[in-house]
Amino acid sequence: MAPRKKIFICLFIFVFFAALGTSSADDRSVISLTTGQVIYVPVYSHIYIGNRERPFLLAVTLSIRNTDLNNPVVVKKATYYNSQGKLLEEYINTPATLEKMSATRFVVHESDKAGGSGASFLVEWESEKPVSPPIIETVMIGAQTQQGISFTSRGQVIKEK
């Protein structure tokens, strides 16, 4: 292949992929504000290791972080379900206010195997004014003998208010 043709092809590929990755400044600065959501958050109270699928128990921390710079949000519910969708525990008895830029957490102990590998939290929150949505995620961590593991799962909006 001629050198000019190679250069043209390389330049074309570069411009093509550069165009795919660009967006206007307006696209990047749009933040979706909302007054409430219901969030599904995956939880793994254990995962399986080895050929015999031996359970590796994990402690779980549900973290709810108010990302709004000016307004509080109210966490109305944080409910914990097992792999079969059975309600195991309600972590909030009365609505809890998270002030701007604050956070709260709930812990499922490592010894609590009831949730299983397909457990989940449903978190419901609301605000009087439109706010930037909170970050809601779980952090799983466990250690057995000399092996340790940790990872996170981010919540998914399943309903807007």
C-alpha cells in the first residue's frame, strides 16, 4: 500500500474515533435534577469460590450520599431483600434527613447469610426541591485465612417521583 494511502487511512480512523468521543460543552454540563427516586442496589452477602462453589461470606455496607450542594434529602426507606425477594429487614423506621453533602450507612454483618448472592436493597428518597440525586451503593468486603476480597455495586433508578 502506498504511504499516502496509509496516512489517509490512519487520519480517517483517527478523525472517525475522535468524532465519536466528542460532545458539546452543553451536553456535559446538563445535570438531571429530581425530587425523589426509588433505587435498586445489588448486594452480595456471599459469593462462591472454587470448583465446589464454597460460599465466601461478605460484610455489606449500604452507603447513601447526598451529593446536592445546597439542599437536604430525606431517606424514607432502606429495605433489605434476600435472593428470593423476601423482605428481611427495614433499616429505617422513621424518615432520615441527610443534610447537603452528608452521608449515612447501614451494615449487614458478614455472619448474616440470609441475603444470599442475589440480595438487594431498595432505597426510597425524596426532596422538597429538585436536587442532584444521591449516590447510593453497596461495598462488600470479606476475608478468609489469607485471602480478602472487596468490591462495590452502584444503585440503579427503578422509579422517579
